[in-house]
Amino acid sequence: MATTITLADFLFARLYQFGLRSLHGVPGDYNLVALDYVEKSGLKWVGNCNELNAGYAADGYARVNGIGAIFTVIGVGELSAINACAGSYAENIPVVYLVGSPSRAAHQNKAILHHTLGDGDFDAFADMFKRVTVAQAKLMDINTAAQEIDRVLEACWRLRRPVYIRLPTDMVTQKLDATLLDTPLGLEPLSNKVEAESAIVDKILDLLHEAKNPVFLVDANASRFRVLDEVDVLVRKSGLPTFIAPMGKSTINESLENFSGMYFGAFTDIKTREAFESSDLVLYIGPIKSDVNTAWFTTKLRQEKTVEFHSDRIEIGFAKYEGIQMKGVLQKLGVRIERSPPHSPKLDVSSTSEVPAAVLGEQVPEPILHRHLWKRLSSWLQPNDVMITENGTANIGIWDSKFPPSVQAINQTLWGSIGYSVGAAQGAALALKDAGSESRTVLFVGDGSFQLTAQEVSTMIRLKLRVIIFLIENEGYTIERFIHGMEAEYNDIAGWKYKDIPRILGASESDVGIHDIETKAELETLLLDRNFAEARNIQFVEMHMPKDDAPEMLKAVGEGAAKSNSRDK
């Protein structure tokens, strides 16, 4: 066995140990030599259509796999991807950004090279990434390179955010001690101090004993920071009414008796809203208090009656306990919560998503409307599906669907970069394939968003991924119409022949199934088709919907956004 290995061997082997199996990106002259070492490490190279799509794909891959990575080149490549990196940072998604750069000599001599600003400053772009990554490493010294890589990867895993590693061309083949790979990465969660953790659990249990109507509110960071198992134990054992925030969709098993619906502030249905707001203690797990997630800050949470569980602190009323990880606290609560006295009866709140009867043999063709579509999906979705919804119509419409157990919802509600979902679907489907999973990847994307990143369908075709794509053809940017400019030309888009796109991108008849539907009956026939539902290959559905139709909640979101945008204070 070799006693030394190249730095590229070490880097890619570490990523493999990290759980990565596929590396997204775009080749360029500053990363070509390094790419020769990718497959030798056991990783698969995924050449994407552009760097932005690669970043979206690495994000989707990370949400399913636990970690993602992208490899570009300095300047033109990395800046094309920085939007995706910022989205991963905002949404707590761990993605490793690898950047190939010119040699160390070029750095030291401040050479005027292509793909730079022409000023000899090779740090300009790395400096831009500092704001949207939690750790950076510029691998300029082989004596410290391995330690730098480990430091950055451990930060990525623990902080659940992107990191940045720059690899000069001449460092790729530099040699280091092969036994460095035997040192395990520090990926175990940090432990809380036992006394502090126990004291906090005692305080929370005391509050639960005193409360008459305690409830859980579960949000997206419960998923991001990998505490869903702990949350599931708490919810099941306690029997407490459990609500989700919009970004918390899929964090709770919606078939549980005590699942009580989605709380969306002032826009929540009256029954659910009253049930939540009448509680006298809210255990809020994994909060994200953004505008959309809080219904434009109309959620009613009394701080003195709220316990917040964060990745790095616990907040009990007005007291903050910094440095306490929620995972350990939730685990201990799960063990001890049965000691609490009997709680009030479960709130009589049912899911707002009821499954409608099938619609076949309609006398007059009815168009596909949102009020029917999303509720109908409730009985079509399967356990373990990965459901990806584009920002706007689909992301909000899916709130009306009742999920079967273990469905994973992927969206980008906070960052909200349109077109994200297509790349993310490619990454998510590949992560499932890498894991040997038979789960489906289901994508709902509007025509406007699709036009930004449509070419990534070609990557799905090339990798023979299982993706069901519902393209909502409704002539433009629906959510923006409901915010401002319902008939404005700037919310219109060019009319594409969407169902022809897979063929144009190289798909054969065996690679993809093409479907074109306009009526409720056609939708029903398609959803009942077993071959379509099985999705052994790509299924591409062009689904025509009226231009002026939208989910009721989207109309409320549009109204809220318009009011927020017009405020001067």
C-alpha cells in the first residue's frame, strides 16, 4: 500500500468518507487535472449544464444525502454558482464548494490571467464567498492542507452550511502522508454539559406540568439539523397537539392522531388558528422566522409562553441558554416527558387537506384548478416520496396536500431563487439512486421558473434518473401577478413547446414518457395510470392551468407581500 497520496486523492477520499458519492460541477482549465482523480476515489463526476444549476443540484443532493459538493473554477465559474451557495447558506444546507485556481506561483506573482478581474488579486472571489460560507480554506501549503480540509469539512457538517475550498493547479499532485486518511473526521454532534442540559430539561418539564394547553410547533430547522427522530419520539409519546410551520412541511407524520395542521399566522383557517393561539405553552422546534414562514409576521407567539429549540441554543421565555444543542435536550425530553401529568385532551383539529372523490366521466370538460389539484395529490403521493416544489404556486399549493408517512418536502422558501427546483430535483433523484433507493422524485415547477433552468433535464436524461415532472403551464409568473401586475406584460413569458423539450435534449422514447393534460378528467386518468405512477424513467407532464387561477393561500401570500413592499416604516 502506498505510503503517500496526492492532495487530490486525499480531498476526494475525505469527501467519500463524508458520505458523498457524486460530485456536481462544470470542468474548466483550472480544475481539469484534479478531475482526473475523482473516479479513482469512488466518486462519480456529474457534469452539469452550468455552474448555477450545479449549485442547485448539489443543494438538492445534500438535502437527501446529508452532504453535497460542487467543483468549479475561479472567477467565472464560482461566481455563476454563488447564488446557489447563498441559498444553501440561508437555508442551512451543507454543500462543499471546491474551486480550481491558478498555480501558487501565479498567486504570488499577481499574474494577470483569464477568469480574473485582471488586477492580480486572486482573493477577490474567495472574499465574496466569505459571507455565504461558514469556513474557507485556501490550500497553499501541503504541510497544512490535510488539516485545513478536515477543519472545513467538519464545520460544514456541524453548522449545516456551505464551505469553500480553493485548490491551486500545482497543489493537485503534491504528496502527503496516506495515513492521514485513517484519522476519522469529527462528525459526531457536540455534547452538552450534562448539568446544564439536565437543568434546562427540568425547566421545560416544569412548564409542561403547569400548562393546560401545551402544543408543539415544528419548523424546517428540525430537519436541517437532523433531529426528526427525536421530534417523532416526543410527539408520539406526549400526545400533544402538533402543528407545523409552512417550511416545516414533511417534518411530522401527518397521519398521527395529534397532528393538528399548519399554522400560518393570520392566514390560517379559523379552527386551526384558534386551536393554536389558545395554547398556553408552545414548544417551537427549529424556528425560521422569515416573512413568508410567519405569514408576514402575523404569527402570535407570546415569548414568555414559548420555548424555542435552536441548533446552538435553547430559549425559555426571555432567557437564552447559549451553546446548548437542541438534539441532546430533545433526546432527554423524549425519555422523561412521560413523567409529566396527564395533559389536556388532544385538540380536535383535522388536516385541512381532505382527499376528494375521483372525478371521471365528467359531462363538460373542466379545467385543472388548484383547489382540486393539490388535495387530489394527497391520495396519489406514496410513502418516502421526495416532493420538490418550485417557489410560488407549487410551493404554496402543496400546503393543501396531506402527506403520507416519510415524504420529504424540498423547497427554497427563504432564499426563493426561481428555477432552483429543476436543478434540485436532479440532485435529489441522484442522491436516491446513489443510495439504492426506489423512492420517487416528484417535481412541480411553473413554466416561468422552468425556463431559467430547463437544460438540467438533459442531465436527468443522461443519468437515467427517476423523476416525475409536472410542468404547470399557465403563461407566466403567477405569484408575481398576485403581488403586482396581474395583466402586466413583464409577468408574461414566451410560449415554449414544453412537451418537445425532453426529445430536443436527447431523450429517446425509452428515456421519457410525455403527457399533455388540460382537464380534470385527463389529470385523473394520468394519476390512476400505474406505469406513470411507477416512474421507471422520467415522466414529463405538461399540465395546462388557467392563467388567473391560484391556490387560495397564494392569493393571501401575494396580498401580504404587496402590503409589505408598500410599507414605508
